[in-house]
Amino acid sequence: MAKLENCQNQQIATNTEGTALTECCINPSILSADFVNLEAELKRISNADAVHVDVMDNHFVPNLTLGLPVVERIQAVSPVPLDAHLMIADADRWAPAYADAGVASVTFHAEAAMAPIKLARELRARGSKAGMALRPATPVEPYLDMLSELDMLLIMTVEPGFGGQSFLDVTLPKIRRARAAIDGSGIGVAIQVDGGVTEETIVRAAEAGANVFVAGSAVYGHKDPAAAIERLRAAGLAAM
């Protein structure tokens, strides 16, 4: 849990150029892992800051992955904390159960929540970090006033639902605006990006202000996922 605390509950400092200096956290997505051998796949990323678990319901996104029973089993064997990304409809109803299961960080989509502030508070009350995700075309401005209710803001850099997509550079200005608002508020909210993260694109995302990076094929597509994590972390840190 300590690694996740560093990523999501930190005081932001700045360098002489005014650029935010934060922890560079790598959360590999098991969407790119071997689902037949998930416990072994989790052990291969024990140097990660958290494991990103993509929960899809075939309603909010056109794909179906796994649900709470499987997440509970992953929770039981994972060497690192769980970062659950709920790409599901009716998040107000279903998200709290993931906090009850002991998931360290639970992220719901703003587009799927009727009462996002209430939901974020409920997740925190049940012991989880509260994250909120925005699809690429969803503006960040309507949600800036609720930053204090969040531990993490996830800005999708691809359309949610499938792995292996290319990074959307059109999201970089939104990341910059979110970082400026967070730094201006003095609140330690992490900015996570998810989709198309590679050793090349992590540089652009980090320069824009992100500090938590979800990587699927860029980690599990290599023979040595742990070494891939270290290369991504180094590239991100160098760009901050």
C-alpha cells in the first residue's frame, strides 16, 4: 500500500521551471497478461507500484473482462496493491463493493456516475482511494471543483474498452489543464493516464503533468516485464 500512497497522496513540489515534480508510478494492466496464469503474471510485476485491473461490463464499454469475484482472488495473491478501473454502467451502485473487497484504489467513470462526489466519498469511507476517469472527449473543467474529493484523476488516452490502441495526443492539453488546476489548488491529486503508454509516449504524458501510468503491452509484451517497468519509470522520471 505504501507505493500507492506515494502516487496518490503526495504534496506536489515544483522545479525552477514550474513543472510539477511527482512520483513516477507504473501500474501494469493485466488486460495484457496471460489470464490462465494470472498469479504467476502478477509475480512478474512485483516491482510495480500497483496492478491495474480493468473491469468491463459490456454495457459501458463493448467488451467483457472480469468482475468482483475474480478481483477478490487477484487481491488475495497480488504482491502489489490493486488499482481497479471500473468501466461499468451504474457505478454508483456497483463501485462500493470493490472498496469493501479491500481494493486499494477504485476508479469509476464520471460518465457512468449519477452522483460522483457522493460516490467518491463513499469509496473513501470504505477504505479505498477514490479515482475518477474521463474518456478522451470528456472535458475536465466541469469536475475541477471536486478535486478535493479525489485521490486520482484518470485521463483516458485511448477510448476505453480494448487494449493495444495508439496513444491519443489530443488528450495532452487536457492533462496540462488538469495539472495546472491541481497545482493551483495545492491538493495532492495524482493524474493517471491509461492507453497507448510506451517508452516514447510516457515522455509526452509526463511532460504534460501525468505521474501515474498504466501500461499493458509495453510491460507484458516483453520477456522481462520487471525490466520494462524500470525502463518506463526511468523515461517518465526523466521527463518530469
